[in-house]
Amino acid sequence: MKPILCLLAVALLTAAPLSAQPGPIPAMSAEQVASLLDGGNRLEKRIDGDLNGDGDIDTVFVGRGEDQRSLMVWLAYRGEVDFGHQPVGTLQLDPYPLGDVDLSIRKGVLLIEDLTGGTTATQSTYRYRYDPKAERMRLIGLDAQRYSRTNSHGTVKLSWNLLTGDRIVERGEVNDSGQGDQAINYAPAKREKKPSKPLYMETTPNPDALLESL
């Protein structure tokens, strides 16, 4: 959604007199979320929770169409004369997943788990935390694994903590020796430092591209 349309949606859909909401701001209604989906898109998944510790309820949802799939984060706010929800992050997801996305909020951290691909699949886990200075969702962790769903080839795993710069890479090959019960034999993990400037939801690296670069 274009920024102008987002701002208009905030003004028309979520703003209300401050005096009308003495308690916590509730989650966005189903009608409000539906009105923000692009034409023809369906709601794949939503979750409501507190992302910034203010006690108000924020809303995260994924809209899915034939060839696009977008996640949006709307944070509750209180102004001097109104309250409502405002967009603070958008993530473009792979449009052809192997199942619905999994969303959870744990101690203010938004976790997004997604499985994409085909016979060769990529399992990705994104972790975001709200950055009050930037007023955006900051990427703080990214895990990705590419593997064969039929055990026809090896696997590669990446775990990256963007706050510390710690990155762990693991590689495994199919166990065709006939010895042991494990399907994959892993080599010792490679640990390295990969510091990064702050990355936000809109500038999240593509998990497949990261795995290709290893």
C-alpha cells in the first residue's frame, strides 16, 4: 500500500476521539483489516498482541493474492486528540508458500515462520522488534535452512543474530553410508561475526539469496 493511502486508511479507519477509549486500545476489527487488503487478496493469517509494551493491542496480518503476499504491522497509538493504529512495517513474502505463515509474539518480539519452495524447500524464521526512535520494525534475527523434502541432497543452515553480529552456518550431507540412524551428517558449525547496520522490515534480506551467498 502506498504511503498516502496508508495515512488515509489510518485517518478514516482507526482514528477516534481519545475520550472514547479510557482503557487499552483494542485490536483492529476484521472489517478494518479486510479493507486494507488489496483487491482480490485474502487474509492468510493475523495475530494481535502488544509489540511495544504500552498495554495497547497491535495487529499483524498477511494478505495473499495470486502472485503476491504481504505482511503488514499496525501499531496502536494515542494522540492528543485521537487514537487508532498506524502502519510501522511491511514485508514482502514469497508468493508461493508450502503452507500458511506462522505468526507469534513473544515478549515484544514478532516471529514469522515461513516454508517456501518445492521438493527443495526453504524454512525461514524472521525476528523483529519495534524501534521507537525509527518508528519501524527492526530485524533482529534471521534463521534459514534449505533442504530436500525427499532427502535427495544435503542441507545448509544459517542463524544470524543482527544485534550481536553472530552468525552460525551449518552444512550437512545425505547419510548414504548405511551407518547410523541420522538421515543427514552435519559438519562442524562455522561461527563468524557478520555485523550489519540496522535493517528494517522493508529492507529484510531474502533468505534464499543469503543461503546462495554462503
